[in-house]
Amino acid sequence: MKFSLLLGTYGSRLKELDYLFDSLDRQSYKNFELIVGSQTNFDSIEELLSKHKFEYKHVHADGIGCANSRNATMDLASGDVYTFTDDDCWYKDDSLEIVKKYFDEYNPDIGIFQHYDPIKEKSTINYPKEKILGLSKLQTLKQATLDMWFNSSSIDPHTHKFDERFVIGTKYNSGEENIYIMDAYNEGKRKMYYFPEIVAYHPYKEVNYIDKKSMLGKGPLFKRLFGSFMGFFMFIAFGFKKKKEIKENNNGEFWGIFKDSLKEQLKFKL
């Protein structure tokens, strides 16, 4: 089994990248490649990569957002299993061995694991304690890209790409990972299995996805995920469920933000 680790990066976190690369050098399982799509600092990142012992490919990634740079890596993937790594994460020495063990035993379309901040001793996700052999459609929305490992024979990285309209740095600044896994689910790739094993380390970060700009993208995101009809009503339900939080994060404003999000949803083309 060969792994492809796909890394899209803006290129500014050179220290963190070197730390990630060190963790890859230490992997007990050696049959893997790292494919890096860099938007800036190409030469500096190439210099870092050349110091390390693992197989790698490095491409220029033009455009804006991590979805763009991730897509730039996917055509070059040759592994049986692939994942999307982050430029500020790192791995346990036996991470690939752990993932291989579960893929050998269960052969999932997507294997979902855990990440953890060993400094702050917590994770951004409240993970279930028991394994789940088959996520529901709504459970797919609660996953992080860093935790997901994809079976190339089920979800081909050469054809199954990120929607570049939904990503930080663009008009709609979140949702690309939800769309990626939901598209797979809708294509019938239902063997999405969760395993309660820490595989990656990642700094804990407080994230606010209901500020005004993020809410503007929520209407189009629900339409993209669930279609025009269901997406409309699910977004309305989401808005009212989160009404208190939206007001707290936007100086008491709700109705203006909610109406603008609905208008944006109606304008959005699938």
C-alpha cells in the first residue's frame, strides 16, 4: 500500500513545514510520497524539501485558496490511499502504520481518524469514543479534512476535486471539505468509517464561522450541499438554530445578515 500526502500551502509557514517534513522522515512506514502545491516561496520550500529523505513532488499552485493548491497536487497522486495534510500539522512516528492497519482490515472508501494538540491537550473536534462503521449524511458535515484518508480506487483524486468557490481567501470562505466528502457520499461512496485513533497533531485554534462574511457563504454552501429545495429550508433551520450565536458574534445583528445570506443563496449557480 502506497500513501499520497497532498499538501496545499500558501508558502508562508516555513518553520512549520520543516517540522512537518521532519515528522515524515521519522515515519516507520516508508512507502509514501508527499506532493506539495505552493502558491508562494516556491524556491524556499524546494530547498526545505531537498533536505529530507522521503519521495516528493513539488508544483506551482496558481490562484487563491487552499482548495486551489490542493487541486494542483491531486493529478500527481499515485498512492492507493491519499490524504490532505496541513502546513502547520505534523504526524506521529507510526501514523502511516496505524492508517494502513485499518485500511487493510476494513477497506473503507474513507477512513476518518483524529487530530490533537499535544501542547494545549485538546482538539477542535469533540470526537466519538467508539468507532463508527458508516457515517450518516449529516455526520459527514462534522469532519475535518486533516482526519480523512481516501481510498483512491473509490474516490479518484484525478477526477474528484475541490470546489474552488468555497475556501478561505474567496467570497465564500469555508465549506470545501464538507462539499468534498458530501460529493463522495452522493456518488454512493458510503463506506465512511470513523476510528478513534490519533494520527495527526495540529495546533488548537478558535474558529468563528458565523461572522458576517462567513454567514454570507452559508446560504450558497447549503444549496451546494443539499440542492436548491432542501438547501433553502435547511439553511433557514440552521439560521434560526444559530440565531443567538450569530447575534453574539455580530454586535447584535441578525436579520440583515440572514436576509443577505438568503439572497446570496438564490443568486448562487449550482
